[in-house]
Amino acid sequence: MNFDWTPEQEALRKEVRDFIRENMTKRLGGEMGEEMEEGADRERSRALRKKIGEKGWLAISWPKEYGGQGGDRMSQYIVEEEFARVGMGVGGGGSGAGAILGAGTEEQKRYFVPKVIAGEMSFCLGFTEPQGGADLAGLQCRAVRDGDFYTINGQKMFTSGAHNATHIYLMARTDPAAERHRGITILLVPMDTPGITVRPLWTVQNDPPAPPGTTYGMGRTNEVFFEDVRVPISCRLGDENMGWFIGAQGLNLDRVGASRYLISVHMDEDIINWAKESDLGGYSVKDDPAVRDKLAELWIEAQVCRLMTMRSMSIVQRDQDFTYEGSAEKVMAPEHGVTASEAISQILGPYAQLLNGSEGAVESGIYAHNLMGAFQSGINHGSVQIMRDQVARRGLGMPRG
Amino acid sequence: MARDPVCGKEIDEAAVRAVTGQTAYGAPEVDPTKGTRRFHEGVWYYFDTLDCRSKFLASPDTYIKKAAS
């Protein structure tokens, strides 16, 4: 078994690294990765994204007819991995476009996917509701069919990016009498449709603002209200009442990719580099045996996360049955992120509490902000508890819990 | 004016709903400091904070009865 990259893949990685060195700083990358943030310079983001697109590095493995490059998944992974190190997503993961490619009409694929790749269109995910928490199938937001239209009434919660998205990828209940997983439909709704109202929710990362590159450092999320929002049936993704299954497939594919595990591994790399170079008032961090042991342990765990991602990539690349692997990654990587942020806070001692802007804050307080953000990663996009249940059922053949 | 069924505070429904801005792609925004709301069994309820609304969602009948009394 040979785990080496091919010479072509190594050359691609070098080319991407050179481009990043010449065109981006970590701060710029972090800001671009947070295009959803308030005050983000979207024009600058678009210009750089265009330049990256001209290199052929956006959505490499997506079909050419919809704006991708028609390339292989491993090449995309290499490019994703390098850009993720400077906080920028280039693979299209988490964008909603994966589900459109899987379940959309030809017209929807041609309309949405190229614009999503170019950064001209974006989706926020209208899943969670105030009463539901992680129990997504309990959603109550209603869409009632009326001829060639749906009328939507209800409310969504923790809708990150609703303030900067062009569309909402909305899960709504269309058949309240059906078994709860079977009465749900996905609608792709423009955010400027009359009847939509957005209420900002400021997060713990807002004051003081988390520095660029923080794990889940978004200072804002939203509530979104729908009152008699009327959309044509052409907004529907896939068949009516099949939204649960379309959404699950899209989410599982969204979970595959470099960004998920790198969110956690960034912290390991950053703290290792910091420990090598820093001394806290003459105390040499890198010479402390407890610190060295802990960093080695984190690094080993990070490599397990990476290998799990590579395995998923390989399954997707070979068109094999992809069932529980994304869920398994979604347990391992976020929990590693939490372990890492806690370990780092122990290593830094009282310095770990100093937030951005505080006197003496280490690296603009990023580790303190990471500690606050890491826990979120075990909840959003499918909680680790739900993911474990999926691994038990789909991977181990256990009955539904 | 409405009354928060959990904490009893008076809430200005018009202020909760008043449009104070717009998102990057055209959705109206409201001021979150004015409170929030929830449509429950045909009626809009208004709340001072998300905490109040979460308590209400956990046991709506308890708070509706309490407010009525």
C-alpha cells in the first residue's frame, strides 16, 4: 500500500503554496474565510477568489458544465488543505451546492452552482428552530402548497450567515400528517423575498471581536422569521416531502473535506510553533516535559483525524458506498478540537484567559477565543451525539435508538 | 403593548417588528434589543429575551395559564 502523493500532486501542492505565499497573508485568508462577518471586504474577497478561479483551483472535482474543473477529488483535497491553512474555503463544502448537484434540476444546477463557486451566490442553512435544538426532524416551519407556489410560515434559529447570504437553504414541513422524517421539503429561497425578517443574535465572540482564524469565531448569527413568504415551486430542491433524505445526503458530503479536520489541527500547529519560539518571562515552554508530552499526544490524534478524512476522500473518489464515514469524522475532528483547546489553555495558564485586545494576550487572544468556539463544533452541522448514533446504525448495523 | 408571559415585562410589539436595517442581500433586519417573538398555536407571543422564550417553549401551557391569571 503506497500512501505517497504522486509527483503531479506534489507539484500542485507546491504551486498552491507559492501562490498563497505571494498573494495572501494569514490575516487576509482569515478575513476571506469569514466573508459572512460584518464589515467583510467582499470586493477584495471576490477579486482574489477570481484569481484563484483563473488558476483552476475552485471546486476542482465538480463537473465542468456547472463551473467546476472536472478534476479528481484528491487534487481538490490538496488545494483545500493548503487554503484551509490560511483560513479560506475553496472546495465548496458546506455551501449547499453539493445537495443541488445531487438532487437539483438541470436548470437549478446551471443557475446556482457556477455562481456559488464564483462566490457570487451563497446559502445560509435554515435548519435549526428555537424549539428543536439538535432534533432537526422535529422542525415546525410550514410550507403549504397553493397551486404553483408554496406559502412559508415559521421561524429558524442560529442561522449563521443569513445577513450576508443571497439565499436560504430552507427545510420546511410540507406534510404534517406524515412520519416526521417524511414530510419535509427543501426550498431554495432568495433572502429578499417579502415576508422574511432577520433578527441578529450576537455571540460570545462579538465583544471583543475574535481575531481572524478563530475556530468558530463568528461574532454574529441570526434568527429568521417567515410570515406568508410566497415562493414558486421551482424553488423546491428534489421531490416534495423528500427533503430529509436530500438534506442528509448533502450534509454527509459537506462533512467530507480538509476544512473539517483542519479547523482543529490549525490549533495544534499554531501552539506547537508558538511553544517552539516563545518564553513566558524566561520560562521555556518547549523544555517543559508535560507540555512536550501533551503536544505530541495532540499531534498524534490530529493525524488520526487526517487519515479519517483521507479515507473518506478515497471512498468518494472511487464512487464506493459512503455511509457513516462523514459522521465518524464529524465526531473525531470536533472532539479533537475541544481536547486541543482545553490542553492549550492548561499550557498557557492564566494567559489562556486573555481575549483579543487585552494586555499580555497571546497571539491576539486567539487561543482564548478558540476555547470559547471549539465547543460549538460538537453541536452544529449535526451534533456528535447524533453522529455517533449514525455510526452505530449505518456502520455497525445496530437498530434505530 | 404586549406582556412577556414568562417575566411579565411589557414589550412594545411594534418595536420588536420595526425594520431598522437590511441584510447584504435585501432582507429586512430588526433591532434585537427590543425583544423577540414566537408564533404559538395561532398567536404571536412577545419576549424580553431569548431566555424567556426558551422557558416558554419548554412549557408553553404553564406560561399561557400564568399570563391569563
